Amino acid sequence: MTRPPLAKRPFSLAILLIIGGAIGLFSSFELTVDKFRVLTNPQAELSCDMNFLVQCSTNLASSQGAVFGFPNPIIGLIAFTAPIVVGVAILAGAKFARWFWLLFTVGIALGFAFIIWLMSQSIFVLGTLCIWCMIVWAVTIPMFWTVTLFTLREGVIPSGTRARRMFAAAYSWVPFITLLSYLVIAVLAQLRLDVISLLF
């Protein structure tokens, strides 16, 4: 039998969700504004276009930039609101049912899978690095690891006692896991795009 989740309010998780959600929301807003700018003036120079490697114009104009028929940043404007609301609610003392945490974890996991795909498209297909996109990647990754390991640790996602202890130990290593994830992305970008030589 699993122990009841959320015996204590997870303040660190709440703060991460609020900050990560706010940064992701801001980045999505900037990308949306840039998309409107390009639509109204195709010759517009975007502040995120630094050189042929670091830019967002190519990403915004590509089919990958509108996977569902509308600009991807609009998804971010909606999706990043959720972690902010959940984080604020936790700080206010809200306790969510198990089904809510399951849905929230699935939502975070889908967002993580989506940015992994977008990342691969950006690096291996488009050959560009979009600043605002990378910020979205950077905040989604720790939110995914933190929420997933938290729900596993708390027994929201059913597992045995030994497994929960393992997830609890892994939860304390989220900063390291996040840095390792960043390192993997940096290595892939370097191997594919030779970022260092192009930037310096």
C-alpha cells in the first residue's frame, strides 16, 4: 500500500514551478511577438537573430515552428500557465488529488517530449539555435525531472517501497541530473553545429 502523497507541502517544487513557468511564459510571449512581427513585416530584423547560427527566424518560419497548424509559442502561452498556477496553489496550502498529480505529470512529460523533438529538429534539421527556444528547453527540463521524481517518490505513480527510496534519493540529485541533461544537449549541438568555432 502506498503512503498518502504530499505529507508536507513541497515548497521547493512550488518555487521551481512558479519561476520555471514564468520564464517559459515570458519566452513564449517573446517568440509570439516575434512571429507577429515577421507576419506583418517579412523583412523585420528580430532581436533574437544574432547570426546565421543563433537566430529564431528560421525556426519560426519552418514547418516545425507550427506543428499543429499555428505557431508553437501559442502552446507555450497556455502550457506554462499551468505550473505557475499549481506552484502558487501549493504555496497557498492546496492539496491535490492523486488523479490531478498524475495528469499534471503526464502533461509535463508530454511537454518534455515535445521540446526534445523540437531540440532535435533545431540542431539536426534546421541547423540553428533559437535563444528563446533554448530558454524554454532550459526551464522545461528541470520541471520534468523534478515533477516526475517527486510523484514517483510520493507514490502518486505506484511503485514499491524500495523503488520509492531510490526515487527519493534521485530527487535530491535533480540539479545534477539537470546539468547532465544540459551537457548532453551542448555536446550534441557542438558535434553537429560546431558551435564553439562559429561563435568565437
